[in-house]
Amino acid sequence: MSEQQELSFETGEDLKEKGMKKVCGSIPEHYYYSFRAGVLYFSQVAKVPFSSNDIIQFVGFPEGCSKNSIGALMNKFAKEGLIEPYGFTKGTRPSQHGHMIRTWVGKK
């Protein structure tokens, strides 16, 4: 093995966490709090299943951010215990090409 190659003992989950932290760190603070308010509304007030697209309808998409930022936020809120997976629905944004996306509910 050359000196340039390093062995990595990080698991897939470790790499996922690193990526999510990096992406979440690039989201503007005002957008983070607007998106969080949307999650709290759907999960605690309306108490209905929702997708990230439902929130994006109200707060828009963070300008200049990776398209992965929304999924990273949803996973962050799930790890915080605010929401939990519910099911799946078809994505409604043109860039999603109708593929399946997760739906969420407030954690009981």
C-alpha cells in the first residue's frame, strides 16, 4: 500500500453522519429555522403525515444549497425525536421525476 492510500475504518453510517453534518452546516440559519417551524407545524399542530415537499411549498428551497440538504434536515429532526417515518409518496417537484419520497409524522 502506498503512503498516499490510507485505510478507513469508517462505516457507511459514519460517512452518512459526516455528510449530513456537512450539508446541514451549509444551510443558512434563517432557512433552517423556517424549515424547522414547518416540521413542527405539520407534526405537532396539524398532526398529519407530510413530506419534505409539503414544507418546501411554504418555505421554498434553500438557495445555493445542495439538493441533499432537505433530506439531511429531515434525518436530523428524526434523530432529535421530533418526527418518525410514516410511509412514502411520489415526489412532486419536477427534479424528483415522480420517484418515491418518505413521509413523516410527529413522534409520539
